[in-house]
Amino acid sequence: MSAKRPGRPPLTEGRKAEIRRDIARAAVRLFTTRGVAATSAEEIASEAGVSLRTLWRYFPGAGKENCVRPLLSTGIEEVARALAGWSPDEDLPEALERLPRPELADVDTMLDLVRLTRTEPGVRAVWLRAHQDAEPVFAAGIAERSGRDPGDLDVKVEAAVVNAAMRVAVEHSADQVSPDLWGALRTALRATTRR
């Protein structure tokens, strides 16, 4: 007979995701004010209100730059869901409109993060890796919608086009004084469907 272990109950997946986003927000705040090189993992943990051990439990074997990844992954996952639910009689920008809008603070933080990709090679690598990882996810969504195989070349190309359009739209928004991220995404995605 095993004894029940005392202590806190395990965290839900939603709570774990929120902790990852808190760490990501803290990392972006520090990186934008101090620079990546001048920011330590210990400082990121402290800023996020977690222990260093917790930080590395959520980001094992990764450099401190990888702590920003959740701010990028959330949007990619939402777009993948929109692609899977995209009906054949609607434009992709219309499907995008159904996505839940992130909090304005998270949009601003993500745009700050994208601006960092211009000067911080480690952050740029995380940004490009997130987009590289997004293509098979987008291909799966397109394949689900169209009944095709995600490994088909045409599905992979469509996924790459959507991915590139999104990356360019976000980078364009980050360069603007008054960014309209949703407007830029709609414009970029409309451009992918022009013939």
C-alpha cells in the first residue's frame, strides 16, 4: 500500500503554459532594457517570480534566449487551428478573424521581441526556429481542411507561403510606429491567395 505524498497538487497544463508565458514576458522585458548578453538566467527567473530551477525545468537544455519561445508558439498554434477549421468557401483572412485576440500587452511584448531579432542573433535564431517548426503544423492544418496528405509537395508549399506571409507581416508591424498587426496579417494572407 503506497502512502499519499503530501504537498501541492500538480499544475494543470494551462497553469504551466501561463508560467512559461510569464517567464517569456520577463525575458523580453530584460532583453529590451539591458540586452541579452547583460541578462542572466537568474535575473530572468527573479523577474518572473520563479526559481532558477523552475526556469530550467520549463526550458531544459536551452539557452536563455529560448525563454521567449512561448510568445511565438502561441500564435503559431492558433493559426494552425484556424487553418484546420478554414472552410473552403471563405478566405484565409476571414478564418484568421475567428482567432482569439491576445492581450494587447502580449502583442506589444511580441513586437518588442521581434524588434530584438534585428540586433540579437540568439533571439533571431529562436524566431527563425519557431517559424521552421511551424511549417509542418501549418501543413497538417491545410491537409486536414483539404483532405490531402500533409507530406504532399503542394501542401508543404502552401504551408510555407502562409508561414512566410505571417513572418513578414509581424516583422513589418514591428517596424511601424503605430503597428496594426491584425491588418498586416490580413493583407499578407490576402497576398498569398492572389492569382
